[in-house]
Amino acid sequence: MFYKRLESFRYTFGTPPEITMKIKNASGDIIIYSLLLDISPKGAKVFTEKEIEMVDEFVRLKFILNHEIIIADAKIAWKNQYEEGWLYGVDFERNPIKEMLISNEIRELKEIEMH
């Protein structure tokens, strides 16, 4: 499955930060440690060694972007097997305040890189 975003405001990390993904299922919450490869105000690309079944398509991501701790509910849009793990594209739930926070944090990260 191929998924291509149409938005141009996306930040790709040189060294991906570690994040957690929480999956809710009938037997309880599962925490998966992952890497945040890139992010935009509306979604992200994540790498993990564990395969997530698509029936578990709703996840909660927790990560630090610049200085802010962000917790975002998301839906898995696509997945691809990659080397020793899996790549996932996630779409964040619509939240204008969180989108603005992520946009501001991306701008600050880009400014830091330029100096």
C-alpha cells in the first residue's frame, strides 16, 4: 500500500527521536517503542520493530518535539515492511490547537538547524 501526503510542511529528523505508541485492545494497552522519522501538523511516519495488526489501527503517540511533550491520537493510514521492522504512516485526529503547536515546534526546529 502506498500513501503520499499532499502537504509540504513536513519535518524529517536527522536522528529520529524515540517515541511511544500505545495501542488499546481487548486484553489491555500495549506500549510499543518506536522512532519518529518525520512529522507534520496532520501526521507522521514511524518506524518500529513490531508489526501492528491493522485492526489495531488507532494509536496514541507520545513524543517530545523540540521542548514540548505532545500526546496525539492517530489512525494508522498505511504500513510497509522495511528491513528489520515496519514503517507506519499515521494521521493525527483533527485538533487545531495541537496542529498549531506542532507547526510552531517544527518552525523552531528549522530555525535551530539554520543557526
